[in-house]
Amino acid sequence: MHGNVRFQLLGPLDPNPAAVKRSELDAWIAENAVEYLGVADDVRPFIANAHAVVLPSYYGEGIPRALLEGLAMGRAIVTTDAPGCRETVRDGENGLCVPSRDVDALTTALLRLVNAPQLLDVMGAASRRLAENRFDVHKVNRTILSEMYLTDDTSDRPSRYCPLQAEGSR
């Protein structure tokens, strides 16, 4: 039905008992449902050859690196509303966000992109903008330092406070 669509899996298998097992992966490979690309130190060539980055995670985690890499490389994102994952998607703008553990919703989202491939470029460009505006490391570092009162710019703070510094030790 959609012979031009390929699903590729990159990265090591997760030893978590709830994760995909090697036997499941081998069955998918035998059915030509997925290509397993193995493990790579540099994911950029693989993401560059992809149209979208899909991570249907269902457990709360930090923001997954794979999704940040997809954003940075301007790819449409398809992920779940799990904590960490949902922060990388503006649903319908730079990708699609589906309920966790909802295979039908994931299938529908993927088919939406297959049936409207023009969305991939639009969403990819929006992903890159999101990466630059929200996840730029310099901006993130400034926010962290400011929130920890570790910057010299205290114009927006009532006073400088460092709980580990003894009074009068300066």
C-alpha cells in the first residue's frame, strides 16, 4: 500500500524487560517491516536521510536526545504525550503528538505524514526553529545560571542568594 515508506531503527536494544526484544526485532526484519541500522556514534547521516524522527516512548523521562537531534536537523517529530517527549512537539506545527501506548493514534499520525508528504518540510523547518528558540544550549545555560543565582546580572532579582556560601565569607 505504501511501498515507498521505510521504518528504520537506530541504536542499541534496551535491556529493559518492557522494551522490544531481539526476537521481536528479528521477526519485524524478516517481515521487511523495519530495517535495523545497528548502533552509531554519529547519528547525523541517518537523521539526514530520514524524513521524520519517531519516538513513541511511554514513560516519563528527560527530553530525549534523539528528539533534540531530530529538531536540530530540521525533521518532523512524531512522539507521545509522555513527559519529556511532549516538550519537543507543537502538535500539527513541527510534528505530531499522540497519546502514550495508543498504537492506533500512532498509526494515524504516521499515515497523515505519508498521505501529506508536503507536511514534512513545513514541520521540519518548524522543528529547526523550535530547536533554535527553545533548546539552544547557550539560552538554556543562561536560564539555568540565572535561576541558580550564578550570574552577575541580578537586575531582575531582589537580592543575590547562594545557600552554600557562609555569611561574610566574601
